[in-house]
Amino acid sequence: MTRRHLIIDGMLSGTGIRDAIAGGYVDPNELGLSANLIKRIGKWLLGYENAHYYEFADEAENERLDQEGIEIAKHVREELPNTQLDYFSDAEMRRIPIA
């Protein structure tokens, strides 16, 4: 069985979860994630969308959103234990491995 590799990111028009191997976005519902986690991802995506429209001018908000995204990635890993996860900060344009 191939280990899945996902990237949590808040890019516009995305679902918050990208397939790092096949490319493209993955519907969180299709992964079998809990309803609470899916709702949390949606709320986080709205915050990131707002930050994007303000051109990531609020550094404190960017940091808060990135910390939330990293926590979301950790929870996804808990729910999908055989999955490698990374986080991509859209504000900083860098990929962060989730240990």
C-alpha cells in the first residue's frame, strides 16, 4: 500500500488539502475526516482568504493562521495515521514538514 502524502494549505479556490504526489486538491469529505475537523478546515480557509485579500498585511494574523493550519495538519495526521503531512504557508510561501 502506498503511503498518502498530503499538504495542508490555505490557497484561494482550494479545499485546504492538496495531494503532494498526484497533485490537485482533495475533498476533505472524501478522506473520511471527522465533521468537526472538516468544519475547522472551512473556517480556517475563510480566515486565510480574508488575509489574502488584505495582501497578508497583518503579520500577527498570518502567524495565527499558520499556527492553526499546522494544528489542523496534526489533527489530520491523527485521523489518517498512515499519511505523511506537510503544511504550506501561503503568507510566507514556504513548505513546513509536520513532525
